[in-house]
Amino acid sequence: MNTGQALETIANYLAQAMARGLGRNGLVFPLECSAVDDRAGQDFCKILAQIFTQCNEAYSFAQAIANGELQAEVSRANIFAMPLKALQASLRHLTWQANQVAAGDLNQQVDFLGEFSLAFNHLIEVLRDKETLQNKYQESLQTINALLEKQATTDPLTGIFNRLKFTKLLEVEICRAQRYKSPLGIIMFDIDKFKQINDSYGHQAGDSVLVDIARVIKANVRTTDVFARWGGEEFMIIAPGCRLEQSRQFADMLRLRVGQHPFSVLQPVTASFGVAAFKPDDTEISLTNRADQALYRAKADGRNRVEVEE
Amino acid sequence: MQKPYDFTWADLGNLTEGRPNLGNETSVAIYRLMQFTFKDVLSKELGRERTREIFVQAGHLSGREFCRHVLNCTLPFAEFIAELKAKLIALKIGVLQVEEASLPGLHFVLTVSEDLDCSGLPVFGETVCDYDEGFIAGIFREYTGQEFTAREVDCWATGDRTCRFQVKSIGG
């Protein structure tokens, strides 16, 4: 066939292809190039046939990309596939970015992909805002928890541990003393004639004495000691590592400090002390009871003194 | 014999003082003109392979200096890459994307689109971004303290539309 006939055949084929779509076989070159009479026509057909092949390949490549097959390959020389390769590279990068975001990396940004860039970057902004909000809630929660913990364990007037916290800490110290067979002293003290202070100077003055005495004792106990308000005008001290005699001396030192302190009321303020030391079979109750009994004897024997357990 | 030249960042000079009217930018065509004419002359003097090696070495030096003076090497990896991406765009060097990143294995696959060296070139059939290979390896060397190779596997000059680099630690 001559070149004109070849062109007509090709044109008819392409018109049908445009009407029906590529179908499963894609573009099929409708004639044998060698059937064209003249050389120029043959050469033209060969080039056109190559273009058909490239179109088919680019079409398959585009289909694969559209189906999410991001590792699909296409020949390098395919001029129709070139923009698709750029898209493929962008999709591969977006895949990596999505995994990064899922892992918590909110530094990711997408550039030069028009509306998608805007949407993705907006998503990151929203996630960052949520993360900031979540962190703030977390901080607030921690602050509230710390406050509640403090309220649950602290005496509101004096700021030292309350009885609940003291009991828990005493349990821990008793376990430690049992495990390591280490000495453990306990001191209970009570402000002498506190009711009289309240009656004479008012409850506000009484509270002031409580606060003051707590401050004096706190300044004179060790960092390893536990100091708590037991109730009313009674206080407790745990002295880890102290035997009975050491605890007695410790209590006497505290007694003197209290006696020397210039309280706001116009009468001397003193305290009576009861001391006990841990024995292997002790519980929190038995130990505190012995300290309490010693304190009772200190009161009975004249106050402003230290008595040890019998 | 003359002492060899040792590059320092200060040698880039003060562009504000030097170019008060023309500013600190020029065209990509001029950059490529310089690079490709260098390639032409060097390859005729020293051969293609040696020329390629020289370009990689120069790129490596450039990458290390760039990392030291332009980037924050103390950032965690994700933030470092984000900063690197932003700087490469701001300086119009290219658009960096990560396809794979294995921090334990120190293996990465990076693409650079609109690459300064090659985007828009005709298809030569071989990769041409030798300097970029060195540049990327130099940046990773400076950031991690370990030696890297960066091999360009896809390039505009081979018919792709992004440059793709396989980056690996030499020890790993």
C-alpha cells in the first residue's frame, strides 16, 4: 500500500480507538510497516508504532500507579510516562511521610502539590494543635494530681505530713527495719497545757503555736526522719537508724529547742515526749502504742520531759 | 610549587557588600554553564571517570561545609530532614523527598526533583549528578559522623523526572 493508504488505515483505526477506548489490548498498530511502498512511509510507520507501544506502556504504568502499585516500573525512554514518574516519586514520599506522622513526627510538610499540599499541611497543623492541647491537659492533670496527693497527705495548718501519710511511711520503715535488722526509733510528743493556751489566748493563737512548734521541730529533724501531725496538739517522728537511747537523746534535744523558742503567746510553751524503739515483732500499732504510753508517763511525771518505753 | 587551595566558608565572601544591586542570586543556566564546561575540560584532561570522582569529592566537601554552616546537626533525624528540605527549597537547589529511611541500618532512598544540576536536561542515557552524590554523602557524613556513599540511580538525564539516590553508610 502507498503512504496515503497507510495513513488512512491508521486514521480510521485511531478514530475507532478514540471512540471505544483502548480496551484490554491497548493501541495495536493496524498494519505491517513493511507493507508500505515507500521508505519514508515505512519509517514514519515504524516511529508511529513505537509511539503506540510507549502509549500502551505509559497507560499500564498509570493504571498501576492509580491502583497503588508504587513500585511499578516503566522504561526510561518512555516520554509519555515521564510526568507519571514524578507523581510516583511524590506518592512514595507521601507514603513515607504518612508513616512518619503515624509515628508521631509532626515536622512533615508537603510542597508543590497544590490542593493536596494545603490539605496535608493543614492536617499537620491540626495534629500539632491537638498535641499541644493534649500536653496542656496532661500538665494540668499532673498539677491537679500533685495537689490532690498533697491534700491527701499534708496537714493543712502546719504543712507537715498528716496521720494517714505518717502511718503509711511507718509501715515502710518497719519493713525496712525488719528486712535489714536496722534500728528504728519513734517519738511522740504533745504540747503541754495546750487547752489552757487556747482558752487564754484564743484558737488563733493556739494555731500559731502549732505552726511555730512544727517549724521548730522541722528545722531540727534530719532529712531521713519523718515528721507528722498525729492529731490536735500531738505530733510523731520516725527516726530511722536510731536505737532507744539515741532516740531519747534526740527527743531531749527537741524538747530543749521547743523550750527555748520565743512563741507568740505570753507563757512558756513546752512539750512532753514519749520514745519507743522498734522490736522485731512490732506492728505500727504496737510501736506507736508504746510511744503513747511513754508520753502518758511523761505527762504524769510533770511534763516537759522525755520518757522512754518500759 | 604553589600550595594547594583549601576551601573555607569565609571564601564565599560578603555578597551584600559585593553585589549591592545585583543581589546574591543568579540563573540556573549560568550555574550549569560553569559546571558542564568544567566537566568538558576536565574530562578531556583527565578522563571521564577521574572527572566524575573529582566532582563527587568536591560535592562531598561542599555537603560537609553546607551542613556545618547552614544546617543544625544537633537536631533529631526527622527535624534535621525537615530543615534540610526547607533549606534546599529556599536556596532553590531542589525539592528533597524521602522514600525510605532506615536509621538502624543507615540506609536511605532520597529523591530530588527540580534538581539544580539536571532537571530539564535532554536524555543522555546516563546519570549526571555526580556533584550531588558527593553533596548528599557529605551532608550525611557531617550529620552522623560516619562515612556514606550516595549513588544516583535515576536522573532526569536518564529519562526520569526526579533524581533518586541510594544513600548507604560505608560501614553498614
